[in-house]
Amino acid sequence: MEYIDLKGLSCPSPVIETKKIVETTGATELRIELDTGAPYENVSRFLESCGYRVSTEQEGKDWLTLRATKAEGAGYQVDHGLKKVVVLIDGETVGRGDDTLGAVLMKSLLHTLKEIKPLPWRLILINAGVKLAQEGSDYLPVLGQLEELGVEILSCGTCLDFFKIKERLRAGRVTNMYEILLSLTNASSVLRP
């Protein structure tokens, strides 16, 4: 069993360090101490994508111990046959110039995404784009429709923290830079309006 202490590391370091251990040791069992919240969620999601079963062993005040056991024959889940389109949104508007027009264009873009085939694999929100998915946003209904159609909506955790709106996230889930870059790398095409 591999033991890793990742307490106090900021995202995406916990995922990167976990990935290094998984790749270099081939460990079938891991015990990882890490902070609660995003570090735990991101490392858990990464390990599950690698075929590990994840459970929480014990909890401290601001940290916990994660135990991961690899299922026999499991590995990275890679789909080579499907076209994966990622839409990367880094602001509240589309285009430069008039913000009122840009907001209208953003709403139009999101509604139109529901109609394209294949549907986007992921909609990634970074920088001020994360504000689209917060409580009270005019874009929540269309983001909810995209989720119902199977589009994953990912919001940058660092960006949510910067704008102090992580608790207000109402569409999709929090992610980290490692998963964002992995998504962009695995995409067959990236749209950046």
C-alpha cells in the first residue's frame, strides 16, 4: 500500500501528485491524507477514472484519509471512437465591444449548443465565465437543459474562489486546472467563442 500526505496542497497539485504515484508505482492500494472539499473531490474523481474504488477512512477537522483500491484489470477510461467537442468559456459575454450585445450573444450561443450534433462533451467555465453558473444567473435554465442532454459543465475552482462564489454554484460541478487541461487535450475540437 502506498501512503501519500497531500494536506495543504492547492489545486491541482493533489491530483498531479496522485497521478505520479499511480503511474510510477502501479499501486493497487493507496492511502492519501488530503484536505476536505475540492482536493478530496478532485482526487476521488481522478482515481475513479483510473479504476479505483474510493472510500473515506477517517476524518480530521479540515482533512481526511482517502483509501483507494484498484479493481482488477481496470485502467484509464479512454474512448477513441467518439468525437469529443469541448466549449471553453472565459467570460460573461461573447465578443468584444458592447457588453449588452455580448450577453445576448452568449445566451444565443448556449441555446444553439443544444441543437448541434454531436452535442458538446464538456462546457468548461474559467475566469469570469464561472459567473454564468452561479445562483441568480440568467443562464441557469439553459445550462440546466444542457446538463439534462448530457453535457458536462465544469467550473474552475480557483476562479470560483477568486470571485467568492463557490457556494453559489448551481449548474455543473467544480473542477481544477489538471482536469481542464486533460479535457482540452482529449477533445477532438475546442470551441472558444
